[in-house]
Amino acid sequence: MNTISDVRNLFPILNQKVNGKPLIYFDNAATSQKPKQVIEAIENYYSQYNSNIHRGAHYLANLATEAYEHSRQVIAQYLNAETQEINFVRGTTEGINLVAQTYGKANVKAGDEIIVSAMEHHSNIVPWQMLCEEKGATLKVVPIFDSGDLDMEAYEKLLSAKTKIVAVTYISNALGTVNPVQEIIAKAHEVGAVVLVDAAQAVQHKKIDVKALDVDFLAFSGHKVFGPTGIGILYGKRELLEAMPPYMGGGEMIDNVTFEKTTFNKIPYKFEAGTPHIEGGIVLGKAIEFVQEIGLDFIAEKEAELLHYGTQKLSAIDGLRFVGTAQEKCSVISFLVKDIHPYDIGTLLDKQGIAIRTGHHCCQPLMKRLQIEGTCRASFAFYNTAEEIDVFAKALEKSIAMLS
């Protein structure tokens, strides 16, 4: 993979026009585009070995089972985890809810505390609120500075013997802030708390070693790492998963069922009730292999260049202000222009073939903290180019002129 042209040719969707203009896709934080290898893997599954898995004795069932479990192994190796610690879920949201409704229900009691940060996605707020309301626990929030950096001194002060769970995003979807998760985890462990990391915005950009981080739980979504929608991963330390009660009841998560009592399957199957998203699980492994083939170093280098260039280019636009200027950022530029509503800018950019995201980005508490309703967000992937940013900047200036 030598040139950006070679890279872009792997993504069929990029070679099209929107409203008569070449598509410029800057909405990668919402979902990434899919390479040919992933698209072909979906077709191959349904055309060659579509079958239910684990319980079948026939040829197709064995092929599908082998492919599904191979994918689990690929993902485990990618995260430096044990294979049994990799649980297939529908996405980051389900992974977080699984932990809240199993580990959380079993270990959190009245008077305990759960800590989240002010920049969390709703998916990493609401499940903990629900648990706190049910258990009589308290949700504590780590504040952020105006820059979007986490206030680590305040975080340390919030930690206490009452802290049972810390749930924090690795990278903010709304600001691009990269949080010091290793330090967050270490500090939480000092008071006996477990840590869940929302890696939905991280796994496609950064190398993640769950053992080096010593993280207790980590969740991510396949569709943000060039894989399908409706599939994701929950990593959990083996001893924690083994001690947790099941999340749902049904097929595959059982060992033996009688009307008097049911015994449960070993991990990870204990948390995978029912027929899973078989194609999604298989193809997520293919997406991870694709990332490894491209190389995370290459990806990180290209995206850092895009972030730097995009920030410089947009800095020259009159009336534009950045929202989120943390010391360490990744692949996201959020901004506002004068008093123009973000949706109006997004609509005019779409007419020029440019896809960005506008709104609160499922981070309403963060927007309230920043005293804004929402932002325009341009988010980059390694297949984007500086030339696209040039076109974007000109289109943005044209849109501003029309709306001023």
C-alpha cells in the first residue's frame, strides 16, 4: 500500500458523486466506510457457507463456526486478550449495558458511587444512571476544562472507597480529546474500582493492549473500524466475566436446562444468548485483519497529518471557532461559525457533496457544559486527503457567505 490513491481504491463508495460533486466523506466518527475485502467477505458468507453455528453437525455449520471463532481469535490477538475474554455484542452500547446489568447489579449497592466524565456519549451515561437509580448509588462526573481536556486533579479527588466503577471514553466522539486512560485506570484500581473504557472512537486509530492498560472492561463497535453495523466487542478480564451473571437467557448461553434449574455455559458463550450476528462477527475479524494489513502506524500518521492540516486550514476562516482544543486530539475537528446554526452549514455542505455531522453528537451534557446546542464536526479517516480538506474549506466559506 504505497499511495493514498491505492488506499482510496479499496473503498468503492468513495468513487461516486453526491449532488453532482465528488463525495467528500468527513463523517467517519459516526461510521467508517468499508473496504472491498469487507464487502466481499459479506457476500462470500451468504453465497458460500451461510449456516447457523456451534450446534450443527453438517459441513456448512462447521465452516461457519470455524470462521466465527477464528474471528474471535483475530480480535483477541489484536487487543492482546485471551480468546475467552472476547464477547460478541451488537456494539459499544450493548457492551456497556451488559456490564451495567451484570457486573453492576451484582456489585453496586446503595451509597456506592460510579464515575463518568463530562464528555461521555449518552451510551456511557444512561446505563449507569439507570443502575444508580435502581441501586441507590450516586453518579459522579469528572469535569473538563474549556479546552476539552479532562480535569485529572478533580478526578483523583472524586475517587474514594465508595467508587465501584469508573466508565470513561478513550477518545471523545464530539471533541476528539484523547484521554489518559492508563492513568485513569491505575488511579481507579488504587481505590479498588473497576474501569470500563469506551473505545468506540479509539480502536480504529490507536493500538490497544488490554493487558498493558490493565483495563477491566473495554467495548467497541465494528462499524467504526471498517466493519459491519450491528456487531461489536466487549472485552472483560476473565475472572470478572466468570463471576458475572448472564445478561440474557436462551440458546447457546446454557449448559443444561431443566424446569427445576438451568446451568450456564462457560465464557464467552455465557453472554451470547440466541443466534448471533454470524456474518457480522466473521466480517469484523476481516475488518481487523484489514487494519493490520494497512498498519496502525500508517493510519495514525496519515490521520495526524489530516488533523494538523485541517486545523490550520480552518483557522484562516473568519468567524470560525474550534470547540475542543485539547493537548492531545485524534481525527476530529468540531467548530462553530459566528451565530450560524450548525444544521444550516451541514445542509449547504451536503449540496456541495461534503458529508459532515451536525448536532450534539449524543453528548447533550457536554454541550450544556460548553454552553452550546451543538457543533459542526468533521472527522477524518486515513483514506481522506489534504485536497479534500481544501475543497471543504472553500465550500465552507461559500456556505458561510450564503448564510451571513
